[in-house]
Amino acid sequence: MTRIGLISDTHGFLDPQVFDHFKQCDEIWHAGDFGDEEIARRLKEEKKLKGVFGNIDGIELRSAFPEQLVFYCEEVKVMMRHIGGSPPNYNPETRKELHLHQPKLFITGHSHILKVMYDEKINCLHMNAGAAGKQGWHKVRTIIRFVIDGSNMKDCEVIELGKRSAMQ
């Protein structure tokens, strides 16, 4: 059993609450737009970190993280990219990559829109943790916590970190 903390779109701001919410997690997955290298460093100090760079990330983060990750977590094939769209509106590059890799879990960020939805057409669960940072148009900062147990994805929890404007 692997407990995962999913975060995205921190945009240079890492709420200390994240560490409390991810305390029981085995890994943290960041779906891009870290905002600065310090965010990645702090997350890595806490847990094993997997991540992809986002469109606002500079050369240092683009050197440390790929544009796309495809990996197995237990028996679940995972594909992660920052910009990808969501069911059924994937961008053309993502549609091609989903067809090629056929993951069971697709993680994305970028939109700042929290989504957990199943795409029956490609037999894949899509997750977007929304945005944990203060930049953007979202009103509430969010993260997700969930479990992968063998081939099962379960115990998905959406965690609200508070209003975006309350932290400005």
C-alpha cells in the first residue's frame, strides 16, 4: 500500500499545512508549476518526490524534472504531465501519449480546477489537484491525498487549504 499526497500549481508558495496533511503519505507527487526550486527542495526533504515541470518553471526545475513521467506505483501505470486537459478534452499531444502509454491513472495540473473523474473511453482515472498556491484565479487552495493498493486506487480525499485571497 502506497499513500500519496498530490499537489500542483504552488507557484512559489508552499503552505506549511501541506506537511501536516502529507505526514502519513509515503510519496508526494507534484504536477508542475512549482514556481521555484525551494518548493521542490522542501518537499524532497519530507518525502520521496515525483514531479513534472510546469509552464512557469525555469531552467533549474526543467533540468531536475521532466515534462512527462510514466511510471508504475505498485500495479498501477501512472502518467503525469502538467498541461494535458481532462476527459474528454485532452490536448493533441496528451491524447497521443495516453494512447501510447495506456495508463490507469493520469495526473495533470495547470488548469487550477480540482478534478477527479474516470474516463471510461480509455479506462483511466484522471486527477488534477487544483492549485495549492496563491497565484491564479482559483478561490480555494486544494491538494489531494489517496492510496494505491496493488491495482486499486482508493481513499481519495480532497483537502482544502483555505481561500487563496486569505493568504495574500
